[in-house]
Amino acid sequence: MARKLYMDQHVPRAITEGLRLRRVDVLTAYEDSAHEYTDSDLRDRARTLGRVLFSYDDDLLVEATKRQRAGVMFGGVIYAHQLEVTIGQCVQDLELIVGVGSDVDMANQVMYLPL
């Protein structure tokens, strides 16, 4: 089963739309009325929904590191720095990620784009 993505409020709409054109299951924090959640709550929301969180937000990396060190489970984070990856590259890499592996592979992990 393909992974589902949860886009935080920092992700450009063009990435979300590009993924949807490729039939990737994407939900945004805005669509979920979670765009004002704290980083911790947003990560929990993604996990509750069975989705991997994608973000451009550096603060989510700090939160993921805290959780890894404390042994607190989370559903995984995919991070891209907006100046180091193009929108097209994000779409291609995210499509690849959701199409391979399993949710177990992403659990408690941080993945960086570009691949």
C-alpha cells in the first residue's frame, strides 16, 4: 500500500498539486484545519492519520530529534530546505518515496530531500 502524505503549512501548493496530478494521496494542514497546530501537535496529527509529514520547516527537525532521543514514536518526517530543492524535484522524490517501502521503514525516521 502506498504511503499517504501530510503537508504542513509551509509547503507550496505547487508541490501538493503536482503530487495529486500523479495520484499521490496528500492532505494539507490547511485542509485538515490544523495549520495553527504546534510542531509537536502537527506531528501527532500526521501519525494519527497514518500519514508521513512533509515540511520545509526547520523547527520540525528539532522536534523529530527530541522525539528520537526520548524514544517517542512518530510516523516519520520528510524534510526539504526550500533553497536546496526545486518544486519539480520535490514532487519526483516524494512520488518515489510513497511508492516504495512501507510505513515501518519511515517510523521514527527523518528523510531529507533531494534524494
